[in-house]
Amino acid sequence: MDMVVKLHPLHGLWALTNRELAKWYKVPVILIISLIQPIVWLAFFGKSMNFATMFTSGLNIPGLNIPKQVIDEIASEILKANFGTTDYFSFLAVGMLSFITLFTSLQSGMSIVWDRRLGVLSKLLTTPVPRGNIVMAKVLNSVIRSLVQATIVLVIAILLGMKLNPGLTPLDIVGAYVALTLMSMGFASIFVTLALRSTSWESQMAIMNLLNMPLMFASNSFYPVKSMPWWLKPVAYVNPLTYVNDINRQLLLGVTGLNLLMDFAYLITFAVIFSLIGIVLSWRYLSET
Amino acid sequence: METAIKAINLTKRYGNFTAVDHINFEVYYGEVFAFLGPNGAGKTTTIKMLTTVTRPTDGTAIVGGYDIVKQPAKVREIIGTVPQEYTSDEDLTGWENLMLVAALYGIPKREARERAAELLDMVELSYAADRRVETYSGGMRRRLEIAMGLINRPVILFLDEPTLGLDAQTRAAIWDYVYRLRKQYGMTIFMTTHYLEEADKYAERIAIIDHGKILAIGTPKELKEKVGGDVVTIEVNGDVNTARKVVEGIDGVTGVTVSNNVITFKVRNGGTAAPVILEALNKLSIRATSITIKEPTMDEVFLEFTGKRLRDEESSTEEFMRFRRTVARARR
Ligand SMILES: Nc1ncnc2c1ncn2[C@@H]1O[C@H](COP(=O)(O)OP(=O)(O)OP(=O)(O)O)[C@@H](O)[C@H]1O
Ligand SMILES: [Mg+2]
């Protein structure tokens, strides 16, 4: 070589991330399709399951002459006690931010399977790019996609009537994005790691489909943990989605919840541990046997 | 001469199957060295170990002064590879693929652009630089792969069947460029090929490999000599049996056969043996009406060492089609 290049540890990371992103922004259809599901949930489910009007409109028990005002009061107290807000639509909208982030992150394993099958990976492995960066590029790509998509979902939710905390500060928004980033990092790392040795995209797809719905429903994305059966509660408290939603509802909607610091500590641990596992295993398992 | 590659008991086992079996060889700096062998001989497996894509089960190799097992990262910095299968990203353009690989080698943007443009020009792909690789033909993809393998101006270039499935004209153009680059940068080239005449013409030394073992190493000339040298055919006008005795009396002549008045035999160097024989025949007033001297072909060399014939074009095209089908299947 006619020049000696000093390669820094993160070298190639951005080039590889950009490669993945390029595929994405070149084909906007993929972005649009992936946004359909959370928006459909929001528009159909969020708007239909409007508990506040369910309780109040036409609730007329024969023989009892309860004033409408009392019913309204009771209904809103019940809702507050359960959801932390009377506004189910806004509650669900926050859940949809983690929904889109989860779905995007789960897909990151697929792309490494394709890289292996189509030979791209064997080229990457002959270059001096650190193995960990091949894995982290997938993770970073997934984080960036997730945040862009979550932003779009957030804007659409606001247009559809989501009510943000009137005292919202820029710091709250940063906090919400940090929570989503940590969650995406953790999940993307898990799925890239699972795919390190795989050549079968079918099995990757199967794992994805097996896990996405349980992860969604065993969290507070659609309903509060309080309303879950006793056996589901511990699962929900292990599920990182619960903490992301808790943070985002506190920051974006201004409702009360768990200890914010503990939420963040949990998510940071989740993200760091699985990223490290991914990087360490990539040294060993990314190469062919 | 210093060694660019030194394989020491290099071995690869897949389960019970030994794909590469304790091979030892050296490649000198600046030379073009070819692995020649039938399908499944272990050529690709050897390249994969030398390029650090897969780890040897046993033994090791020194590539450019670095141990492939202990210092794989160092090896990767100084080598270039053109693998047997396609490795470019189909969703990106040819240009983007080159720039990506350049970034992975840490080549600064400006420099990378210059090199990419030069390489695309060389492989005659400039016109398709901004097209997605998915739209390339097989030959175009292969040419892009070669450009990608050269972007870091490697000290040692590994070419696994570099001209597989290309037409004769493109093959010649690629060799021409590889040779020019080699001169310019003093590159060492390790290649595998199915094309006997390519190995014969472009490789300075050849290793014949089969069933994971090296059967012979040498220059094309040396290998041909090992097979028994040139085949000489003399047609005589006179007593064939006397002529035969004369021929058999010459030093180094083997495998003499006679049919009608034609004598065929092998001799190490036909060019120097022929005049001696003619003179001896002349003394006995036997006239030779025609004489032909044929060097053994690589095909004969190959047959001698492996007991197999390598049907050039046919097997390679077939291989190529099989490969295309694999890709098509993966994409579904
Ligand atoms: N990952 C693997 N697992 C099991 N066997 C393998 C693997 N890779 C290669 N082999 C086997 O090792 C042997 C050598 O394969 P290799 O690809 O090195 O052959 P080759 O000389 O390159 O052949 P070709 O000319 O067909 O490319 C073959 O029998 C092949 O089936
Ligand atoms: Mg091969």
C-alpha cells in the first residue's frame, strides 16, 4: 500500500450505517408501509376505545337517578386511576412510539442474514473493518430508522388529537428520544446477535413474528400494567417497553408514573448489556466456521 | 526472494471431511501464482483461510509477514480479494459499492473518488456507475468485483476464479489490467482458475491441487517437463525399424511407438534432440520426410497429476450457471 492509514476503532461504522440507510431512503414505499400499522391502531383502536365517552354517553341506569356530572366525575377518576389520564388516545399514541421502534428493531436481524446469503458479508469480512462495527452499524441503522418513524407517528398522532403536556420542555422531548434510542439499541442488538450465524431468513422471520405481539401486549403499550392478570405483571416489569412507555408518558403527557431515574437506569443497562454481547460475539461468530 | 505467502500445514476440516489437507507452499513477492484444480479440490477454502474469512483447523500461513491466525486484522489491511461468489450490494450502485469498500479500508474520500473513477474506467463500467448493481449482467458484476478488490491497491491480491463466465475479450482485458497494476504497484497475485490456458499463460508458477492436497508445484514449463517433455513425431522414408533403434539410442527418449513409417516419442527437450536424431538417421541414409515437435498442453499435465481431464469452458460455464441459480434462489 502506498500510504499507511491509521484506522480508528469506529472506522467503517458510519459507511456501513449509511449503506443501510441509503437502501431505505431510496425506497420511501418501505417507510410508508411500516407506518401503516401504528397509524391504523391509533386511528381505529385509539379513537374507538374512547373510554371517557363510553362511560358518559347514554349511561342511564333505570331506577337510579344519578346526575350526569357525578357519572362523569366517577368515570374520569376511574380512568385517571388506571391510565393516569382521561385521554386514552394520547395514552395509546405514546404506546405506538415504542410499537414502531420495536418493529423496526426486530427487523435488524434480517439484514445480516441477507448479507450472508448474498455474499456481501464475506466481502466485509476481508476488509479491515472491526467485526463489532458490522454489528453496530445494523444497530445504529435501526436506531435512526426507529427515531425517524417514531417522529412521524408522533406528528400524525398530534394531528389526530393527541394532547401533549402543556408544560412540555425541549428536555422532555430529548428524554423521550433517549428512551426510544436505548430500547432500539437493546432490541436490535439482540436480534442481530441471534442472526450472527443464521443463513435462514425464514427462521429469522419466525422469531420476529413469534416475539413482536407478546412483547407488545405484555407491556403497558395498550393498557396499564395495573389492569393485567397477576401472572402477566412480572413479565411486563421485565419488558423494556414498559419503561419506555412510562418515561414517555411522564415526559410527553405529564402523567405520574414510576421513578424516572430507575426507568432510565433499566433501559441503559438493557442497551449496554446486549450491545456488548453483540460486539463480543461478533468477533467469534461472524466469520465462517 | 522474500515470501509473500507461506502456508505451513494449512488444514481445514468440515466435520469429518478434510477440505484442505496439511498443505505447504510459498508464493514470492511480485509473482503470479495459480491454484489449478477440479471442482471441490479445496481452492476456495484455501483462499478463504488466507484472506481470514475462515479459520484454519490446523496449521497456519504467513501473508505479507503476518500470521493469518494471530494477526488477521493486519493481514486484512494489505490484501485485496475478489471472491468466487458475488459480494457487491445489489441495492446500491456500482459507484456506491466502490465508495463503501474504500471507506472500509479507511481511504480518504477524495482519494477514493479518484481510484473508483480510474477502476471503473479500467473495467469499462463507467457508463453504468450510477446504475443499481441489480441491473448488471453477470460479466458486469464480475468486473465490478475486480474493481472492488483493487480499490485498496493491495500488496497481495487474491483472485478466486476471477474471469469465470466472462467472454474471451473481457478476460484478456482484465488480465491486461491486472498485469499493468502488478507492474505499477509491485502486486503479488494468488489466483485460482479453471481455465488451463489462463494458468499457462498468466501464472508464473502453478500448484495443482486435488482432494485438498497439492500434487505438484512449478512453473508451467517445469510441470510440462515433469510430464515427460515434448512429443516428437518423425515420418521417415526408409527402414522404420532401423530408425526406431536410432531413436531409442538417444539419451532421454521415452515412450517410442511406431505405426507405418511414423515414429512417435517423448523427450525432455524436443528442440535439441531433433537435430541429433536427424543427423544420426542421415548417416544411415534414412531420410526424414517430416518432423513435428509438440509441447505437452496444460491439459495433459493436469491429466497426468490428477488422473482427470479438466474440460475448460464447459465446466466453468456450468459452474457459473449453478452459481447464478443459487443467487436467484437466495433472492426469492
Ligand atoms: N462450509 C462448508 N461446509 C462443509 N463443506 C464445505 C464447506 N465449504 C466447502 N466445503 C467442501 O470442501 C470442499 C472444497 O471446497 P472448495 O470450495 O474449496 O472447492 P474449490 O476447489 O473452490 O471448488 P470449485 O472449483 O467448485 O470452486 C468441497 O467438497 C466442499 O463441498
Ligand atoms: Mg472455488
